[in-house]
Amino acid sequence: MVFLRSLFFNLAFYVLTVVLLVLPLPVYFILPQAFGMWVVTTWSRAGLFLLRIVAGTRLEVRGRENLPSGGFIVASKHQSMFETFALSLQFRNPTYVMKRQIKWIPIFGQYTIKTGMIHVDRAAGGAALRLLVARAREELAKHRPIVIFPEGTRRPPGAPPVYQSGIAHLYRAVGVPVVPTALNSGLYWPRRKFLRYPGTIVIEFLPPIAPGLTPREFLATLIDRIERESDRLLLEADRSSSRPPFPAEATARIAVLKRAATEAASTPPAASAG
């Protein structure tokens, strides 16, 4: 059943993607940026609808009260293609930080240009960071939230984190709040996999990190908040009645977390002084 539902979903989703990208082309170049964003949000809403109806996978968003007003940065865990479109519906007119090569994807890349996404050449070193900061300031001045995946690429649920230093450089340079964002999407929409599992994908916005920390303090705080909450979402999914098959990294991480909880529960509290 999961195979058939996944098959129907993937067929419908990619046909939908092609149709929504191709049909507007006759007017694409003469309409404003808002039109490009309308195409993106329509695609995202339709994708979530198909995922819920066909695959039985729902979305739950937590922590909206933690989103600041004005310009801010969303630093999100990245496990799946899912969050690349689902996050676009959570904000008004967001922009994403993405690798420069995406610009050269036929048709799709042109939409990322039209909608003002921030393209970065990761191989350019310091020049890439300077461009990132300059573009981020431009978009923040328009009160656009900036979505960035600080690990730079998709990681399986439970895998050791590999955060890049670029997010700390951006945080220091632009001086706006950063919202750590945890999720469990890779359990239900695994990266590089065909199957889509029924259940509930959770995206959780955590309390923002205010400007003013050193880059080292900021990065440590960001990693701690995202990873701690991602671990909690992993354990929550493990207890779910619709538990999907877990990847090896998630299984290993759960074993570590449960062992640590057992050891903590069996350790007697330290005697008070005096």
C-alpha cells in the first residue's frame, strides 16, 4: 500500500511541478516578482494537499509565536526536499539561500531568479560570504524573511550534525534575530528515496536568537537548540502509532538517547552540602 500511494503521489507531484512551471511561461517575463512567488506558493500548497490526500502525510507547524516581525533569518534543519517547499508557506514573501548551480536548471532556475532567491557560489570562499551578506541586506531591507539551511545539504534524521560557519558570519554581519527550526521530515519523506510514509511531519520554530552574541556563542547556541529539539521530535515519532521505518542513523541515535535517559534516571541525585 505504501508503495502504491508513493507511486501515485510522485507521479502527481512531478506532473504538477512541470505544469505549474511551464504554463505561465508566456507571461512569466512580463509580470512582476509577486507573480513568481504566487507560482511558488501555489505549487507548495498543491504539493502539501497531494501529500496529505494521496500519501497520508500531514504537516504540523509549531512555534509560530516565536517568529519575529520585520526581517529575520530562519535557520532550519535540512532532511528532505519537503521543507524546501513547505517552509515557503509559513512566511510572507520569503527568500532562500541556495547554491548558485540551481540558477542553471532549465525553467526552475529562472523562477528562483524571478523570485529573488539568494544564490551563493560555495566554492568562492570569502567572496561568497561577502555576496551572501550583501544580498541578505538587500532582502532584509524589504522585510523578507531569509530561509537558510546551515548544514548546507540534506542530512538523514539522527545523523551527526555538520553545521557550516557561514550562518555565524551572516548572523554577525546583518544583526537580525535568527529563528532555529527543527523538523522530522526525513522520517516521512526520506532523502533520495521513492517512498513517502503516512504520518505527521512536524516543523517547529524555536525561540529566536537575538543579535549580540559572538559567532562562536551563536553557533553553539544554534546547534544546541536545533539538535536538542530534533532529538525530541525523533523520540516523539518513535512512540507514534504511525511510526515509519527509521533509517540506520535515526535508529542509532534513538538508542543513544534512550541509554542516556536510562543512565540519568538511575543516577542518584548528589547529596546537598552541609
